Amino acid sequence: MLWIYYAMQKDGSGFLLITINSVGCFIETIYIVLFITYANKKARISTLKVLGLLNFLGFAAIILVGELLGSNREKVLGGICVGFSVCVFAAPLSIMRVVIRTKSVEFMPFSLSLFLTLSAVTWLFYGLAVKDFYVALPNIMGAFLGAVQMILYIIYKYYKAPKTDDTEKPKTVSGHSIDMVKLASTPASGDLKAPPQTHGGDLEGQIEKEMANQIQT
């Protein structure tokens, strides 16, 4: 909406800006309507508040101030448009942070990054061709961030997390198993009997003494 209003101040030379941003307004309106339709109540209310504050009150205030500025209107509107465009291009920074933290490109499709970069580069050259500083400046940042996104996508697309070393687990389990086997095979304390001690006597004599002791008990 701001770029359309800015292009209207350019005496017929802003036709391309009006065309592309009209299409953009239409598509983005569909996005907002779908979001409001399917969002929960809390998100719906907060979205309507932001929509009313920025797209209606904020935009109306900018038009009012612009009409009062006279010859400086184009410069002020251009500066405001640059500010909002930088915000648009900086928005994917949060997604890039998620990609780096999770090492996953699930939420950053390559096609979006590719066309963002192509669009930014194209508008950069257009702004330079028509010597429009306000069109060219934000697209420098857009081209740079788009290229960074594609590089991150290539890096983490084929990233493989290091496999955990499972060699210690069988050793630990086997050690516990051995201990359990030992405990299971050890007799109770009441069943422990000292082995017969031999002090040089013959085996038959030791057996007779053991049998005599058992008869007496």
C-alpha cells in the first residue's frame, strides 16, 4: 500500500511499482483473510488489532502527513517505504536462526529463498537503472539475505547428525547381567557352609569325622 502511494507521486514513472504492489496487496489480503478465518480467538483478535492499527490508522496518518508535506512528500514516503521493506527482508532472520539451531531446513524452502533473491536483485538493478535510491537500497539487503538463506539451505540440506556411539551400552548391560547372574547363583547366608579343611590327614579319616559329627547333631 505504501509503495503504491509512493509510486503515485512519481508522475507516471511508477507504473511497474503500482502493478506489482497491487498484485502483492491482493495476494497478501488473501493470506490475512485465511489466517483470521482459521486462527484461534486470541490470535484472531490480536491480528485484527494490528491490522486496524497499521493498515488503516497508520496508513491514513501517513497519507495525511504526506499531503501536508508538499514538495518533500516523495522523499519522506520513500524513506518510510525503505524502512518497511527492510523489515520485510529482515523477517526471515528468525527462520535462519531456527535453521542454525535445529540444523534443519524444514521451515525454509529453497524455492522461497531463490525467488526472494531473484526478486531483490531484479529490483536492485531496476532502481539503479531509473536512479531511484529508495527502490534500490532495500533490495541490496534483500539480495544479501536471500543469498545467505540459500547458502544455509545447501549447508544443512545434506547435514547428517553424528551417530551416537553405542559401543559402551552392550558392555554396561553385559556387566549388569553378569552381576545379576552372580547374585542369583550365590546361596543364602544361612546355607553357607565352610568347606572341609584338610591338614595332612587322609581323605577317609576326614569323611568318617564328618559323618560322626552329623550323627551327633
